[in-house]
Amino acid sequence: MKPTIATDDRPGALYTVAIPHFLLLYVLTCGCYLFYWSYRNWAFYKAHSGAAITPVIRGLLWPFFVLELFDKVQNALDRAQQPHRWYPESRALLIMLLVMLSVLLFTFPDRPLGMVCVYVAEAVLIAISGYLFMGAQRAINLLSGDTQ
């Protein structure tokens, strides 16, 4: 499915992308796709709502805005009366915790073997984050009417 923006009056038009496409881009970029993904979601939100936000800043600093983005998705799902259990607050807080752990991991190793452990731990954190963001993308797709 090609990424689209809903141009009608549906609440919460955000960046819709197929889950396999999302995962492929996420894995190929080792998680860096989230900068673009966050930017696109905020750009679509700004275009749809007219909010006075700066999508580029929110994309670059996505860990600080992920909770707000997930809250907006949940609020739009509630307004559209589309029940979906994805626990946005818990999901966002877990993602923020994983980002903090990821940053802290690079401060500990002082031996080459330590770096191998750090890279393995980073790979695990990237995989867990991908799973959490996949659930968020499913909620966004549901909001946009894509039930894939």
C-alpha cells in the first residue's frame, strides 16, 4: 500500500503505511526510519488540523513527542468510535525508556568485548522498539480506514 493522507473529514489523518513496508524500512535503517516516520505523522497532523507545530523539530526529537503523538492517535480513535486496545501511554513510555537505555548502554563498555555486548543489547532494543511502533502503526492505519 502506498503511503497516503486522508483528505476527507475523517478525524486524525496521519501517515498510513503498510505494516510490512514499515518493518522493512525500520529494519533496513536500524530504527532511523523513525525520524522520517515521526516527521510525516506530524506533517500530516499539521496539514489536517492546522496546529501551530513544527514537524521537522518533532521528527528530529521524536522521543520527546512520541507520547503526544500516541495520545492524538488514541483521541482520534475515540472520536471515531473505533475501539482498539493498543495501550498508547504504556507503549510510549516503554519506547522512551528503551531510548534512555540505548543511550546509557554506550557509556558503560571499556573493553572490546563490552562493545559486542552493547551491540547485541542495542539490537534487542531496536527489535523491541520496532514491535512497539508496529502496534502504533496498526492503530494509525485503523484510524485511516486501512484494516490490513
